[in-house]
Amino acid sequence: MNAAIETREFLLEPADNNVLANLCGQFDEHLRQIEKRLDIRISNRGNHFRIVGTHTASAIGAKVLKDLYTLAGEENLDLQRVHMCLQETTMNQETDTDAPPAAGDSMTGPDEGPVGQRSDNTEQVIVTRRVRVRSRGRCQQSYVEHLRSKELVFGIGPAGTGKTFLAVASAVEALDQEHVRRIVLVRPAVEAGERLGFLPGDMSQKVDPYLRPMYDALYEMLGFDRVARLVDKNIIEVAPLAFMRGRSLNESFVILDEAQNTTVEQMKMFLTRMGFGSRAVVTGDITQIDLPRHQTSGLKHVMQVLRDVDGVAFDYFSPRDVVRHPLVQRIVEAYEGFENDDEGSGEEQ
């Protein structure tokens, strides 16, 4: 049975032609992006907007347009910013909540009420010298809150959910505010079997390719020149996981990325490196394990071992939390659905 179609009309105020032009984009490309994503039709005369679509989609579209109109008065919008607003609003939706229409909205169609929103959806902002990083969606907000309040945080979920980027941003914020004295970036070099000697260059050059995502985040937060200076002073340190054995890290913000590729022994070794005044973040995706089949992932194992330990927080991301290109979210969901169907078929045989 097809969902009923409704028409939703509202005004974006205060009326401002420059803000409206910023909202709509060149040749209305921002409106077309919203239409395509939500499968709705948007038309407007000045600041009077009309949306035609299903109840849920039109409610989301109205909220996105109102939020973007506010942003359009503060910054220049582009397609990426529109996508991020769409993604955030979609992640926060709760379609099972009945509520009266928002003030200023008029509707023709089923009397169902718009998408409900959680009242505890508190924004978390990470502040660095160059950029302000805003959490998007409930899962990211919980994650950032734990990054600030817990000594050990696990961020687990698919690629594109912001796990590593937010961890690096939190590390830079902690360093800027002198809560820690250095940042340590760690990653298992599974592809080379932790045997890096055959690669050309010094140890930093051997390990750099495996730490590139964290470097990219650091460059955005600090700038290329400052990152280079901090690396030279050993305030930012990069190391393969195998080189952490025997060390004790005090007053450090330590990030272990791609942790699904650690063994049980490596994970235990890493977690016991924490010293006084240190914080650790472990990120990974348990659906992309590159270990040999006979080895248990240290990340999957630690999820059971530490789940009830005080001071430890686990944040689990889903495909709905992907904040990259919308195609990435659909790819992740397709793989997840295919693997679930495959498992079901295997059980029936």
C-alpha cells in the first residue's frame, strides 16, 4: 500500500532575498538535492515554500529547509553542507512519534503530525584553533561526550561515521587546552604482517601509509606546517602497534585506529600501556577484519571483556550514521543486507 501524499506549506522568516538565494543555490541546485534525497517536490515564491510528498519525507524536508535557512544567514552553503544537514536530520528522526504540526505549518493530507525529535539531542562542539567540529546525530553526540568524560572509549561501526575524525579532533582539543602533553597515533600494519623492514625509508616513512587518515584529520585541525613541527618535537607521535610493547604512556591522548585488525594479545598489550593522565580511544569496524581466519579480532573480544568495566564507554555506529557521500551509506547498507541474507541462507541449509 502506497503512503499517502500530503502538501505542506510554510514561510521562512525573516524574508531576505540574499539568504533565500544562498539557501536555494545556483539554479536551485540545493533544492533539487533535497528533492532527490527525500523523494519530494519543492516549490516556492519568495519565502513561501510548498513541499509535496509523504508525511515523513515532507516533515523532514521542512525541517531541513528551516535549518538551512538559519545557516544561510551565517555562512555560504554548498552541496556538501546541504548533504550534512540532510544526513543529520535523517539520523535524528523518530517516525513513530505522534505530535501536532509545527507552528507555522499548514498541511493537506492525513492528520498524522510531523517527525518527532528527541528533546535530549544536545549538540557537542569540539573547538580547535583552526576549526570547530560539530557532532552530527545522536550517536556522534554521545561519542563526543564520552571522549571528554571517559578515560577509555571505543568507537565501533562502518566507515564514514566520523569515528577517527572526531577522535583526532578531541585529541587536538585536549592538547590545545593542555589536558595532555602529546598525541600518540597507533595502527596495526596488518597488510605487511607487522614486518615492515622490506619497505623503503625510515620507520616513520614505513608506517605513514597506514596512518594517512589520521594525518589528514590532523592537517585539517592544525595545518601542515604545525603538524610537521609537532612531529619533529615528538609532541605528535606515530607508531605501529607492534612498537608499543613495553611502553607506558603518561599524559597522552592515544588513538588506536583500525582496531578490528588487532589480535587479542595485541589489544591487551595496547590497553595496558595507559599511564597517569592519559586517555585512549579505540576505533574499528568489525565487518572489515583482515586478520587470518584462525585469529580472533581483539576488538570483537574486548567488546565482551570490558563491556561492564567502569570508566569504559562503547559507542556503536550504524549505516544510518554515515556522514560521507550518500552513496557510501547505501553501499554499507547493501553489504550489510547481503551478508545478513547470506547468513540466513546458510542457516537454512
